[in-house]
Amino acid sequence: MSSPEEGGGAVGAVSTDQAIIDNNTNNNPLETIIPIPGTNFTLSNSELRNLRSLDKAFGGDKLDLSAKPLIQRVPSSLGRHEDFKKYFKPKVISIGPLHHDDPTLHKSKKLKLQLAALFVKKIGVDEDTLYNMKTEIDGLKKCYDPKELEKYSNDNENLAWMFFVDSCATLQAVYMLYGQDYCRTSNEFFIKNDLLTFVYSDLFLLENQLPFRVLELLTRSNDGTKFMEAIIRFIDSTVKDPQSHQQDREWWRQKGEQIHLLHLLRVRLLFNKKRKKKIHGGIVGFALNVSCT
């Protein structure tokens, strides 16, 4: 009978190799069992993969507060509520790729083409503008959540045309109400004011945005300046008090990078809030000084 010492350890102890063989026999023959030094248990390959997935989750997809905000869909948790859809789903007109194929907005394609045709006639857009849209298409794509543009991964031509038509339609729709020198001609197609109201509300929806760069490409000429001025008045009128008729362009000079119309509306709202806070603080300070004298 052999002694415990002859086995190199306690009675019943087996070598590491034997443990691997035994575990492979008892479980998956393709699975490798890895012993953990200093312990009495082992981890399989699948268990190690699970642990690595935790490491990856811990170190990946961290929120970058300095990153440029993307044009994307709202979280699915919000989309499940019917009452919330009115805050992100367009009612009349689709702008950009996210709702471009929505069958409930099919009639908006004709409306957009009519508006775009008016804009082209008014400003005299040439072929170079559309060409510039195509040359910058890779940069414009980066403004969106990549998964939203998978359909256009190999179709830059149709995406550029969509950007062109939708941006022309946006500028013309805004100009029709906020252009200072706009005058409807007798043969120009007519849009009811109530329909335009829905169009304007659609232009500020997160899922209905265009990169602001496409609007800049269309308004770089001297004639395009009046359309950009109309955009500024459009945002101003959405924020300022109805009784106020004074144009305040300080917010536009401090706007920083223009991302899309909804972002500019946010910039304008924050500027308005800061200004009111500053005015209120000045009044309170003045009142305190008067009361102390």
C-alpha cells in the first residue's frame, strides 16, 4: 500500500491535467477547464467569456458629454406610449431620413417638392449646390445615429437628393411667414395657415431634423441671406413674448456650432432664461441698494 506522501499530496488528490480531463469528460468535451491558482475551483472558457463581457460593458459606451449630439430616434421606452408620439413623430411633413418612408406622411412628398420648387425659383439654385451636397455627404452622415442610415450605406445619391429637397422645403416654408420681403404671387400655390402651423411644429421635432450644414449650403449666396434671416426670426418668434417686437440677435452671435434647428431653439431658450435671470438680479440689487440708502 502506498503512503500519502507517495502521491505527492493528500489521499485522493489528482493532478491538474487529470482534473481537466475529468471535467471535460463530465461536461462539454470541447470545453477547456482552467484551474484558478490558489483555489479549489476552475473556470471554463464560456465562464471566462462571460466575465470578459462584464469588463467590456464596464469600460465601453461611456457617456461623452463633449460629443456632438446626434440626430436620432427617441428611446424606445418613450415610443411605447401613444401619448408621447406627438412630441417626436411629425404630423404633416417628414424632414430627413428617419420618417422619410412613413406611409402616413406620403402626401408630404408632394408638398415638399412644391416648396422646394418655389425656393429654387426664388433663389436660383444651380447644379453646383447639389454637387456640394454630394461632396459633403460623408460629413453630413456623421450627424446621425449610424444605424438610422444603414439603408443609405451605399446610396449617397438618394440621400443627397433627400437632403436637398428637404432643406429647400424647410427654408421656403419658414420664409413664407418670416421673410420680410415675401410676397405671394397670384399663380403661386397656396398653403393654409393652419397647415403651415403644423409644418412649423414638425420642424422642431428631434426625429425630424436636418444637419444645419445643409441649410448653410443653400444660403451661401447673397440671395440666400434673407432665408437665413427668416430662420432667425422663426426661432425668435417661437421663444420671445408675444408682446415683444424687438429683435435680439445677441443669442445668434453667441450660438456656437449650429447642429440643427431644434438645437438652435434650445440655445435661444437658454439665452432667454439667462437674460431674464440677469435682469431680475439687477432689479433686486437696485432695490436693495435703494432700501439701504
